[in-house]
Amino acid sequence: MKGIFSGFIAVAAALLLIVVPILVFQNEGPSDSDGTNDEDDGPSGPAPVNYNYTVVNTFPHDVNAFCQGFAFENGTFFESTGIYGSSDIRKVDANTGTILKQYNLSAEFFGEGMTIFGDSIIQLTWKKRIGFVYDLETFEQMDEFYYSTEGWGLTHDGERLIMSDGSSTLTFLDPDSFEVLGVKQVTAGGETVKHLNELEYVDGKILANIWKSDKIAVISPETGNVTGWIDLTGLLGGQGATTAGVLNGIAYDEKGDRLFVTGKKWPTVFEIELDPREL
């Protein structure tokens, strides 16, 4: 009898060793009914602002210019164009569209984003991983630099160059040494935003064209969060229906507080006013 009782106790103990862990395991994990954790719910930061826009002026744009970089300085547009064998940088009279100065890249280079920093024009190329520095007045090539990714868009915040490579990453560079100072992943609602293209720095925010999209992302450089969207769907209308490419090109007149947008082989540069005005 004693042996049977001892055997019963041993079996009961074994069953407890099996059942208890199962009960503990079942009580672990997400507590929400939809199978998600509280800490993962919701986007990072406040919801992005959706900006409306009004076209307040238009300017002519070269329909042969495959716009990859766009800037405004002292009353004129500066543009970097792409396509192998046709890439250049150019200074353009804003009112007439006349090319005032032009420098053609070697046919091996596909021109990409550009920005004006001080007395220099800094331009990226696409797959060669090489950038060029030109004198703002003469367009004489003064320097070149290298980077480890593709080159897409380029702007600056007055202290750092800000570069896109077609992914969701923004890279911050020293404007003198071109060394990488840091990177930032761009997200909206907790999801990465890919295909960041042409860039412009406006009022403390980074504006980025999204490749093959009619939207411009408004990005916080501190967090990488998209704080707003500018939807320019329908902006071009029926203009250049057979030749025009995607929206790509953002320029800002800091002195006049004017924002300009255009696209690849578009016939028009649009000056737009945002609502709300503040980014």
C-alpha cells in the first residue's frame, strides 16, 4: 500500500511539471485582443499634416531638362540634369527660361541632386559614387568627392550637407571633408518611407520628392519623422502629356519666402503657396 501511494505521488508531481509551464506560457505574450502589444500601437509622434496648395505664379522650364536637382539663388534657378550624355548643371533666368551658363558632364556620368553651399555648387552623380564641386560664378570644377551609395538628392541646413540615395536613409555630410556625420531613417506612422529623391531644406524641415509619386514629404531632421505631406497630384494637368516625367525638383527662395516645384522634362516651374503656411 505504501508503494502504491508513493507511486501515485510521483505521477502527480510529474503531471504538475508538465501542466504548470503550459499554463505560464499561455499567460505570456500580448494582452490585447488583436494580438498586438500596447507599446507598438500607433505612429511615432503626431499625425502628419496634409498641406493644401495654391499656384501663385508659373515660370518656363526646358522640356529637355531631366531635372535631378533644383535651387534658387539671387533671382535665378540653378539646375542639375540627368541622362547619360546629356547631364549638366545650368544657371537659368527664372522669368524667361534662358540658359545663362552651362557645364556639361562627361558622358559616363548621370547627373543627380545638387545644392548651393556658400560660393560653390555641389553636385552628385547616380551610380559612379562621385560628386563634383564647382565655382558658383564660373562653373569651373574645383573638387570632387566620393560616397558609398548611389547619389540621388542633395541639400544643406547651413552646416551639413543632407543626401538621399533612393532608400529611406538621409545621410549628413561635412561640407568641407564630405565625411559622414550621421544618418537618419525616415518614417511615417512607424513605417519607413523609401525612394527619397530630390531634397530642399526649408524653415528647419527637409522637403523630399518621393520617386514616382506626386507627393512631397516634410521631414524633421532631428527625428526622421514625416511631419507633413504635400500632395501635388494634378499640378501639371495636361501640359507636356507626351514628354513630361515625374515630379522632381524643389527650390526655395529664402529671402522672398517662395517655394518652387517642377519635374523631369516639365514645361513649367510652379511657385506654390502652402496652407497652412508654416512647416
